[in-house]
Amino acid sequence: MAYAAVISLKQTIKRLLNSPHISILPPSRETLEFAYEEVLSLQEVLEKFDTSNSSSSSERVNVLDEQIREAVCKLEDLLETNVSNQLLSQSEESCLGGESCTFSFSLNLQELKHDIDSFSYLVYKLKEEYINELSSSLPNEEDDDINISVPSRIYFERNKSKMVGLCDQFCEIRDRIMGKNIVSLLGMAGIGKTTLAKEIFVDPLVLNRFNCRAWVTVGPNFKLERIMKDILAQVNPDINDTMIVEGENKLAQYLSKVLNGRTHLIVFDDVRSPHFIFEFLRIISYDSYDCCRFLITTRLRKVAIRSSTHLQVRLLNKEESWNLLREKVFSQYSCPPQLEKAGRKIAENCDGLPLTIVTVAELLSNADEMTLEYWNKAAEIESSVFNDAYDQISKVLLPSYKCLSQHLKACFLYMGVFPQNSEISRSKLIKLWSAEGIIEPIKLGTLDDFADKYLKVLVSRSLVMVFEKSSRVKTCGLHSVFWHLCKREAEKIKFFHVLSTYTHSLAKGITCQRRLCILNNTLFAIRDVYNTMTSILTARSLLCYGPPHQYPVQICSDLRLLRVLDALTIRFYEFPMEVLKLVQLRYLALTYNGKLPPSIFKLWNLQFLIVHRHVSIKSSGSQLFLPIEIWDMKDLKHLQIMGSDLQDPCGALLPNLLTLLDVSAHNCTKGIFERIPNLKKLGIRIELAPNDIEPLSCFDHISHLHKLESLKCVVVNPEVLRSKVVSPRAPISNFPTCLKRLSLSGFGYPWEDMRVIASLRNLEVLKLRCYAFRGPKWETKDMEFLGLKYLLIEDTDLVHWTVGEHSFPMLKCLSIKHCYQLKQIPEIGHCFDSLRAIELTDCSPLVVTCATKQMQKYKFDVSVHSSWDDGKLKP
């Protein structure tokens, strides 16, 4: 993980050189600039790894990578420790006697010159050896010997076992392969793609349909010559070595001659190149494509989407998981009744992944005892059975991690800091990546743009699961097998350490870890952190993701180099002033109801400030303001202070602020909006008093936010409005033309006012919740919502909805929830040419019937979840 360490050090030095708050005394600036150039040079060398053909498992390369990481971390520790000590000393002196603090510091780094020179010399030697090792390492290729493989068809037919689960997808795949030339099965490692393909391969209907079949495992370094010989060996069993010609072109001609005129199915297992199938088709000429079918299995979305059609292989449900476990453990015998309850729990803990189920089943079968006591212990998620299973599975999954490029490895591993099976907010994940300093923009674009692309790549490689999505990923997470892989690999290279048990060995392996993740009782974990303080003084993150803790705990202020402190699960009654000593903080998240201290501005590096409220404590009703000093924190990118408002900026500016969330309508003034000119995301919470009539002034000055892309505005107690007669009110003000995502809840606007929103050309996502608009009829005019891709209508009294011609031409997904009075969905198939899915939740049977008819006519998916019907209908 040397690359991530280098990126972190590079950003640390760059921030010091460019900070408006720090005056670097000469010749310290020259020393720091020299270090920066050395780091740039080191980054260039490490990037050669991604373009080299060396084996990622080369032992010497890994050793050098670790030595480089240690050298980089050591220099960064020395640099930030020196900076923190100087800044804290000057801050205390300037504030002595209660005087106002100045927000500028001088820095002398000459005492680090010797360390920087030593670093430069060591890195020079390591770079040379690293380059030599990359150039001398053997390519990571498959065996060059292109021998004829044993016909896979014979192997499958003689060793065929009963497939358990996924019967619905089996039938769907079989139907598709009969009519489509190229069908792909997409999914993560171990999910059952190959098993499904084998079942298709030996299915009687497939046998009757195709004269000949062949199975080829492609892999990452395929050779067309080897693949063609493998196919020939299977489609013509009488062939021998002397009959097979040499040379790619001659082989292609010979194979074309053998295949043409015969209906055939070829399965390409584990395809990793998006160009593979087209390379194969290019070299093999067909008289008619009607006779050929190709079934592909792959983990990569970019491969699957090149097919005629593709299907995402799903995880097993609870019943399928139990059936598979029972089949593998007991075979033809029945499960003893006393073991079934524990067995079902064991199967459930496998999280639907066939690879985990089969591995756990094998361990259970080979155990010395099969007692209820043993199975109950095995059913615990941290049991030795599951630990042994994850160790075995990691060997299968590790190549998926190893083949990631340098800049993606740290991003993927970092997802393991969250609890197992947790649903991770995309926006939070990207903020943490940014605050940790493990990513940087490449070429043009913002940091957030590239972080978003990194996440998309991880999803497309079947490493990260998507839980919720609108126009883009909203929440995601790791399957438990990948979570364990990340945890194991991260602790090995000191990337992060998880505190997750209540045993006395809680802090084992904590020494020199860069990040500490608390996933159990926070009080116990903090105690262990204090007990091992001297070995973790260089930790950069303290992430508290265990159960909510109702009482404050002492924050580890001795961890002076912390960049990230996420303590939302801890309830603070007073602001923890010791946090203000953590001058390297970039990300601070707390749960606290009081006022922030003016001295918060001492956290001059802070980019992300998040303060939640105790939900059990009612607001006093009086307006709560943030300290005016907030306007001096120029590095702030994200500000989320529930229940607190910004004060008049008095000419100050927050040029880097991109996100402002959970503020009240009092912040929506022209004066404030003009002082946050680069804001991209705004979230407003409105809590109405009984005498409030017009809560809509928050939109009066929105147009001054010329770069705003996302707006969410919620009336948290809309019953105040619902209890009143809807009176005529001013229409919605004009929104910024750059707005892409809009979410409204609880306002009770008449549907006629939708015309302002409908005219937004760049709007892609629109969510209308909890009577955002009221009234029985919505008439969408012609040529409206021209860029909208996702529309949600939830909780409204809408009865009739009509759609004008050429409206919604880009819509991909329509979601309707809890609209009990809606009688029908307009005839949208011909209007929404791009429509892929309709989602219905708790809607009337009339709406379900209407959607189903349109589905059959226009061929899009309809997902239904309601009290009348619960399932998924497909054309």
C-alpha cells in the first residue's frame, strides 16, 4: 500500500506549501519543496507497477512496497508531528490571557532537513531496486504450453450434481440462450455463475437444440490459439494432435469449417477482457450466425454489457441457502431435527453466497463431532468455522483485489472500516476517502468526480454491492466475504485495525496501525486504545461505528495526528474541548446539542464538519447560531449542522464550501448565498410552528446559487400545513438552471406550480415525498421534463395524472409509493422511450394492472411491492 501512503504525503506537503494560514520560514520552504519533488518522483515509479507485466504476487516487489510505505509514513509522521507541536505552541501563546487568537502561524522545518535528506537517499535506492525488480519479474501469464484440454463436456456429464437454488434464473438463462447469440452471466466471485453455466451446458433442452458444445475457461491472459484448440478437441472428439494445424489463422479456418452448418453452444467461462468475444468472432467466420450461441461468465460489467443480453446472478435467499447447506453436509441423508435451527442460522450467516455455504458445509462435514453444542457455536458469526471458511475463501477472492490498479486498492480496502454487512452512504464514503488523503484527481476534474468514478469501477468489477440507486449509486456495501478480506489484508499492511470483540486480546495487532475502527462497545474500545497509546500515536483516524453510546467518553487527544474523528455514535452533553488540540483534523463528526465554541476555528485543516442532534432532546424553539468564526475556516467543503444557522458573514467568504446540509430556512438569504458561491448541494430542514403559514421563503434567493446541483428541502412536521386549508400562495421561485437533483417533502404546493420545475433542462432526479404537491389532478404539458431520468412520487392525494406529448424522453425509472388514490399510470411507454423500470409500492390494484399491461406492451420491468401483491413481473 505504498502508493496510498505516497498520495497522502504528497497532499500533506502540498497543503503546507499552499496554506494561507502558514508562513514557512526560509530556507524551510526550499526543504519542503525538495521533499515534494522526491515524492512526485516516487509516485511515478510506483505507477509503473500498473503498466508492467510483472506478477502481482512477486515476493520481492511486495517487500519493496512495504519498505517504501514505511519510509513514507515515517517522514509524514515526523513532518505532521513537528507542524502540530509548533502550531499548538503558537496558538496557546496567542490566546494567553483570553486575548483573541490570530489565525496565522509561522513554521520552521529546518530540524527535519536531515530526515528529509535521509528519506531522499533511502527512496533513491528503493526506487532503483523496485524498477529493476519490475523489469526482471516474469510475466504473470498462464502456461505457454498450448495442449489440448480434456473435453469439459465429459467431465460435467460424469460428475453432474444437483443444483440447489437459482431455478428462476436458470430458466431465464436457458430461454435467453435459445434466442440470443451472446448471453452473459455477471456477478461476484463465488456467486454461482459457473454452476449455472454448467447446468445450462448439460440441460436436456440444450442438448437437443445444439449439435455440438464446448466449454473453455478463458482467464485474464487468454490466447486465441489455445482456446481454438480446446474447442476443436471438444466438438470433434475423434481429432488427434496430428490433425490440428498450427498457427492462429489456419486454426481459425479449420475451426470455421468444423463449426459452420452445425448448431453449437460455446461457453466461455471467466472472461475478463471486453474485447475477447469480438476478437473470437473476428477471427472465426460464419456463414450464418443463427447456428451459434455463446454463453459468457464474468465478474466485469464492461464485459457483460458487450453481449446481446446479460443477467446479474443473484445471491441465494434464506431457504435456498439452507437447502444447499443441508445438501452438502448430509447429501442423500436427512438433517437431524435437533440441528435444523442452528443449521438454518449457519446458512443465514453465509449471506447467500454459494461459495461460503459450500466451504462452511465442508468444514462441518469434516468436523470430529456433529453435536447440537458444536453447531450452536458454529452458528456464531465469529466462530472458528466461519473464520476458517473466510481464510479459505480469501485465496479465491484475493486475485480480484490484487488485479486492482494502485489508486483503487486503498479505496476498496477502506470500505472494510465499516461494520460487516453495513449499508454505506456513497456520499459519506467519498468524504472519508477525501479526508484520509488516499485519493487525488487525475488530470482534469474534481476530487469528488474521481472518487465517484472509483466507486463505479469497484461496482462494475463485482467487488462492491449496490443497495440503493437512483440516477447513481446512493448506498453500497461489501459482501461479508470481501469485508473479511479487506479486514485481513488491511491489518497485515497496517492500513487499519478493527476493534470488534470483547476478549482480552482486543488490542492485539494494534501497534503502528494508521486507522482504528471501533465496532464494539465504545467505552471498552477507548480503554484499550488508551492502554496501547504509545504504540498508536501516529494513528490518523478514529472511527466509532459500534452501538450508540449514551454517555460521553474521553476523546483520545494524545492522538495528535488524527485526520478523521467520526464519533456520531457517542452522545456528548458538552463540547469535547480536547478535540481542539487535534489541529490536523480534516473530518469531524459529533452528536451534540449545544453551541459550537468560537475556538472551533483552530481546526484550520477541517474540511468536513458534521454535528448531529440528540433526537430525544426537543428543540428549545430559540434560534441557534454557529460561531461567526466559521467564516474563517476557508478549507471547509462540507458543513452539516442540524438545528444551527450561519450568522451574517459580514463580507467573509467560504469559497470551498460545496455542501451545506440540515440548515433552516433562516439561512436562505441573499447575503449568505452570495458568500458561498461554489455551493453544489443544499439541504434545508423546516420545522413549522403552529402559527406558521408560509414556509416557502427558502426558495426566494435559491437562484443566487449559480452552481447548485442538488437541493433537498423537507418540512419535518407537515401536519401543520395539512391541517390548514391550502391558500393561494406565490409560485415556486426560479431554481438555478444547473440543478440536477431536487427533493421536496411536505410543502403542499398545487400541481400547477410544477411548471417551474418541469422547465429545468438539466434536472435528472426529482423526488416528491409527503404531499410535496397536493391536489387530485396533475397535467404534464408537452415537452416538459426533457432531461429527467428518475422520478419518485410518494405519499400524495393524486388521483389523475396525464402526460403531454414528448415529455419525459430520458426517463429510465418511475417510482410510485403509497399513492393510494391514484387510479392509473398514463400511457407512458410511447412517451418514455428510454424507460427501463417502474417501481410500485403500496399502490392500488388498478395501478398495478395498468403498469403490467404497459410492461407487456413496451417491454420494461415492473417491480411490485404492496399489500395486494408482492413480487416481480417481467415481460
